[in-house]
Amino acid sequence: MKKTKKALLQIEDLRIRLDEAQAMLSAIRRGEVDGFAISGPEGPKVFTLEGAESSYRFFIESMNEGAVTLSFDAMILYCNNQFAEMVQVPYQKIIGDSIYRFISSRTVFETAFQKAKTEKTAADIQLQREHNEPMPASVSFNPIIKDDIPAICMVISDLTERAHQQELLKERAEQLARLSLKLTLSEHHERQRIAEILHDHLQQLLVAAKIGQEILISRIDSSLKPEAEHILNLISKSIVDTRSLSAELSPPVLQFGNFTDSLEWLVRWTNQNHHIEVKLKLEEQINLEREDLSILLFQSVRELLLNVTKHAGVKSAELKMSHNNGCLKITVKDEGKGFRPEAVWKNAKSNPKFGLISIRERLSHLGGLLEIESAPHAGAIISLIVPLVARRPTEGNYRDFCGKTSEISLSVPDRIKKSPKKIRVMLVDDHLVVREGLSRMLYSHSDLDVVGEASNGEEAIELSRELIPDVILMDVNMPKMSGLEATRIIHSELPHIRIIGLSMYDEDDQAEAMLNVGASAYLSKSGETDHLLTEIRAQK
């Protein structure tokens, strides 16, 4: 009986001590204790909690991030309330436990944790909550040594919202891809509808009118026949034009043929309607089962060929299609005037039509890309690259499945660097007579080529960005913007372009001003022509 009573007293004493320990731990956690004394053989020793200063406690506990201090064997020495809320476990059950209890992605965490023993590091991990629910988190580690005891400070940021936002962005990207393809199909179906109206109504009316006119001609007086035959010719031409327009709006080959047939039709149509010889190179026959992709690529290739007819200034082009690594690549190449790819972006807002920008955006929704290789006077090579499977890129920079990035290339063809060329000169003067005189004089020399003319400083800046000449002959005094200001801007943007200042005056201060803003020489318009030619050729 006495033993039982003694055991009960011991149990009660242990319970009281445990309550005191838990109360002390809670007081320490709340910052209500700055130190404590422990009795020993040499008397009581006082231990202070240096980390318990009110300002420090307030900062740690008010953080939105979780804060944890770890020993080198991964035991949790301290954590704030935010971390406890993250893992959904009371902090009393966290301190003294292993951090690995709360880590889901252990391999990633272990690599970063071991590295953190010697240097700062960070990692994205998965925390493990109380009910095995993972939580994406970003963790930064910082090694510390206090009183010769090594430890690691760890700050944890909840990435749940970021992951949610990324998922929303992915869903919206997929929705945008579907809408883009739906728009392509809608445009195509509308073209079909208009083509049917032209074919089933307007063309039939014109044919009827033609027949009626032919009958009329056979019956009217001969004096009226020339005028009637002229009207008949107009009707016949209208029939041809509407038939061509109908075919252009909705080529029948898109409905009944494969994609290779569509390109062959497009080549013939371009040759017949725009008198440009397009050489078609096909590595193999391609039949696209997806109507939306077939229509988008067809429209895009037609737009590229139309650009050649409108802007390249040539009578031939090359259209090549190849299939590699699950991707289809279609290239349109010409040896024409070329252009600066950067200008595509600049004109994007002012040109909302189905141009290069639209092609690029619609291809990107499919995980494809648009490549442009061009420069002034160097022709152009434009490629459409698209995966033949309906997948979306997963990386933030839209890396496609062909191993490239969905961005417009700004490269300059090697041939412009290798081929010999004339010195390309641009004239800037507000007097037309002066420009014409300079132009005639320069054209008489086989090594010089006048590539453009501007009448004021503002035009000079825009034209220089577009043409990238070798030399600019710049009048100093002009309306809207002086040659001095234009020279300063052009030289800052395109320092490799050499600028020769021209003026009717010989003032030294004006010459010095032009040289200070980037001109390489300053000459009088009334000076010797040979002197001007020498300066131009000196820039070569």
C-alpha cells in the first residue's frame, strides 16, 4: 500500500514538472522569458536568451514567411508560428523533431541542406503537412555559428499562390490557343461563305448577262455592235475576276487535297496572278489531318509570298518544306531588297492585318515559331516551324519542341558580309535641286550607290534606321530638325555609319559642332567634288 502511494506521489511530481516545463517552453516562445537559472554542483548558473530581445521576437513572429533554425543533424531548434501554420502542426510538437518529418521532396531538400552547411543556398521544395498534403515552397538557407555551435537558418516562402497563378496562366494559354485556332477556322469558313456567294449568285448573274449580251449583239444594228462588244468584254473580264477572287478567298484544294497539293496550287496561283516564279522544293508529301493547322500554314505561306511580290522587288522566290524531329518547317526565301526584322515590331500597332506579327502570335499558340533572317539589300529567309502534335510548351520562355525559342531571329545573312558591295550613300538636304545634283554626280561612279534621300533631320533618322547606309551626306541647316541634332541621334544609335556634314558656310564653330556630335568630316557644298569623293571613299 505504501509503495502504491509513493508511486502515485512520484507520478504526480513528474506531472507537475512536465507542466512547468511546458509552461516554461510556452513562455520562452512568447518572449516572456529573457533568461533562466539552473542549479548545479557549483551553484546556480544563469542562462540568457540573447535571441529573445523584443524587437527580434517581434520581427520573426510577424514575418509572412516561416522561420526555422536547424542543427547540422537536421533537428529543429526553433520555429516561428508561421512555419507551424504552414505544416499545420502546433509548434510545441515541432521543436526537437527532425525537419525531414515535414519535407516531401527529400532528395532536393537534402542536396540543398548539405550545401547550406558551408554557404548560402536556396531551393524549391514540397513541404509535407499534417495530413500528407504537399505544399510548394521556396527555401533559403544561411549557415550560422553561435557560441561555437553550428546551425542553419532556414526561411520558407509559401508558393501555393504562385503555383495557382501558373496553373491559371497555363489554362489561359491553352484557352488562347484554342481561341486562336477557332478564329482561324472562323475566318476560313467566312471566306468559304463569301466565295460561295460569288460563285452561286454573282458569277451566275454575270454569265446570264454575258449570254444576254451575246444574243443582243447578234440582233442589233452593226453600228451599235462595237459598243455592245465592249460591254461584253467587260462582263467577260468581270467573270474572270470574280472567279479568281472566289478561288483566292477559298481555294477548293483546301477542301479536297492534302497540304502538299495546297502548296502546289499556291505556287501556280502566285505564278499566274503575280508573275513571280516560285520554285517549290518538297522533301516528302505531307498530309495534315488537322484542318486548323493546315489552314493557318496555308494562309501564312500565302502572306509570305505576297510580301515577296509587294516588297522584295524580285521575280523569283523559293518555297521549301521539310519534316524533321516531329516538326514541320516551311521556308520562303528571296534575294530581294530585304529589311530590318526590328521594324516588324515597330510597325505592329499600325499594321493590324494578317502579317508577320499575326503569323508569329498564332504559331506561338501552337508551340511553333517564326524565324526571320534578313537585312537591307540582303534578301530574306523566313521560316515557319510548328510541331505536328497538338502540345503546348511548358517552359516560361515558350521553348518549342524543335529545340528553339519562339522569338523572331534578328540575324544578318552571311552573304551580306561576304559579298562585295558598293559604298551605300544616303543624301539628306532640304533642297531638291541639291539632292538631284549630288545624286547624278554619285551615280556616275561605279563604286558608289545612292540608296535613299531625306529632306529633313527627322526623315534622316527614320531612313537611316531602315536603310543602314555606309555614308550619310548631311546638310547642317534644315527645317523640323537640324542636321546637327540628326547627326547626334544617328551617331548614338548607329555609330558605324559615317556622317559627312555639308553646308554653304565654312564657319569653324559649325564644323566643330558637327564633329563633336559624331560627324567624321565637314565640307562646304561649294567645295571641290574630288574632295567630297575622297571623303566618301575614305569611309570604306
